[in-house]
Amino acid sequence: QVQLVESGGGLVQSGGSLRLSCAASGILFNLYDLGWYRQAPGKQRELVARISNSGITNYVDSVKGRFTISRDFAQNTVYLQMNSLKPEDTSVYYCNAVSRVGPGRYWGQGTQVTVSS
């Protein structure tokens, strides 16, 4: 069974940093495009950052220069380094994997990030 397990969320003060991790079982991340999404209460889920299996990255404008997505194929893990956090970054963050080979598309369970003023 495929499972994406997230960790690293928590409470941090404005201006602080967190690193989110998402480790996969049942799939190999080297065959997938990977991304981080977030959804705050009453809002649509939005793409925050993504990285293709070839290493090309994209970010939503609001996090450019502050967040970095990366992956470690040996650890089968994707990361989101979040610096200079702002209260508006408060959300549930989800990792996502989309197969480059077949129809597979998977989500993590979400991890809460709360940024205090």
C-alpha cells in the first residue's frame, strides 16, 4: 500500500524557520513529480512548490525567496525548507506525488504549520 508520511510541522514565531519532510513507502520518488500544497480554513488548496523528477522547481509568488523544495532519492523523501515565516503561511501542508510513468497520484495526510505574530 502506498503511503506518504509527513513530519516537521509545528508552532513557530514570525520570522522563524521550519523544515517539512515527506517520506514515501510503496513508491519510488525518482519516478515522480513532487509537490507541496497548503490549505487554510475557508480557502482553496493551493500549490506552494513543486519539483519535477528532473529537478526543475516552481513556487507560488508569495513564497519565492523564502521556501525551497528539494528531494533525496536515496531516502525516498521530499522536503520543504521554510524560512522567514509569516502568519499568513499558517495552514495545513500536504505533500503530493504524480507518476511520470503511469497513472499514480498520491497525497500525504497533511501537517499543521502555525506561525505566530
